[in-house]
Amino acid sequence: MALPTSGTITLDEIHVEAGGTTNTTATINDADIRALIGKAAGVTMSFDEWYGASAAVTINLTIGANTNNYNIQNSRGGTYVAGITTVNLTINSGVTVGSTSTGTYALETGSSWASGDVINIINNGTVKGRGGNGGNGGSVVFNSSAPAGAAGGVGGNAFRAQFATTFTNNGSVYGGGGGGGGGGTQYSVLTLKNGVTSESAYAGNGGGGGAGVNGGSGGTGGTASGAADVNIQGVNGSAGTATAGGAAGVGGGIAGGAGGGLGASGTQGSFGVIIQGPPQGAGAGGAGGLAGFYQVGSSLINSGSGIGGTVGGRSS
């Protein structure tokens, strides 16, 4: 804390503010004591020149343009001094902080901080995790294999606190949307009214990608083969956008699930249906991917109350 601005001031108080230990030897000409007020060695000084002096360091950071994977620790610069630094990060209005991967965070504090440091974040923009990828549709081989569609990918995470943080959220913070599940599969033999049989195989369509600054990719449609009469191929799902989940593949085979919007999970792909047999087979639709976390490390955010304001997704 800063030294008094008036009244009595002692050399011991000045020494402690400069990082020394109370009641240990010090002189007014010590380098660390002079550094508090920027004095050169050997010049004439009086104690009242130290009124209000502080060893504390303040670092003001601003994110003024869209960016990805911002780590406060890595951005604090060379003026940081462990234990006495306050970092104030402002995200400007209209700015989006995103992530390029569901395995990385859009914004995080980093972990190399010391007791006494302070982190303040003022978010006037948007912080979003990456969207999860859509699940691939199942591939089917008539009279042999009718597997399930693949699950959609989990959405990426927005903010991680690894050190005590005050987070003022005037904008929004969202976990990425989960990817939609891939469509299931089916094969069957249908007996027509005239007694003729018809073999068919249906692949699964790809699920839609989840929403995020970088949206998840759509899942790939599966393949269908081996049926004598009808082999319906799967259709690829659409990628998610910055604001909405992507649609599952349209037409083709068994329907996939849609990608989740910001902070929302993807939907499950459709099941294949056994029509008539034998032979016959069907595979389940893939599960929708969970939404990403809008906050990780909530016990360290705002004294444990977490991020307030407009948020979406999961919290841990």
C-alpha cells in the first residue's frame, strides 16, 4: 500500500514499502528506497518527498480488436513485479474474443501470479468458446453392418480463471455450442404387394457444427453400399456460425442433429428404423455434444460468485 500523504512518516515505513522487512537496517540512500521517488544516489532528500509514494505497479491492458486465445499473463509485459501488481484488462465494445480450438480458452488469466497481485477484467464486448464439430453420419453395408452415427463434439470454453479475478461483465460470455450428432443407419428388405422384395440401405447424415466465434465444422455424411436396389448416401452437415448452430445434412439418409447455438448443446441424430426383415439392421443416432463452459474456475471469480450478466453454457 502507498505511504501516508501527510503527517509523520518514518524510514522504517519507507523501507517496508520498498520491499524491505520492518525493523531491519536501512538508509535513505538505499537504491530501492530512492527508486520509490526516482532519486539519484547521494542527492539531498527530505522525508516529505516520500508522501504518497508506492511500490505498486499498475498495468492497463486493452483488447481493441477481435482476437483469439488471449492469455493475460502472457500479455502483462516487462513492468510486472510479483506481489505488487494490479492488471486492469478492458475488452472494448464491439470486440469479440474467441478461440481457435475446443481445447483452448478464448480468455484466461494464466497461473503465474503471486499473492498480492490483483486482476480486474471489464468486458464490454463478447467472449466466446469455439463451436464443437458435428458428428459424422454412420456408414452402412447391407446385411452386414448398421452402426450408430458419431457423437457431436463438445463446445469450447470461454473464460478460465487460474487466479483470483474480479470480472465485470457488461457484454456477454458464452461457451461454444455443442455439435449435432451424426445420423444413424439402417438396412432392410421390404416385400412389396406383388411379392417382389426390395433391398435398401440408408447412411446417416452429418450433424451440424456448434456456434462460436470460430464455428464447429459440419459432420460428414456416411456411405451406403451393398443393397441390390437402393443405397442412399448421407449428406454433410453445415458448419456453425458466430451466432447460430449449423443445420444437419438435408435430404439423403437418416437425419443428423442440429448444432447448438451459443451456450447450447447440440441435438441427437435420428435413429435408423427397422422396416421389415429379415435381413434388417439399424444404428442409433449420435449424441449431441455438450455446450462449452462459459466460466472455468468460478470459485476464483468475483470472490466465488462467478461471472454475472449475460452468459450461456456450463460453469465449473
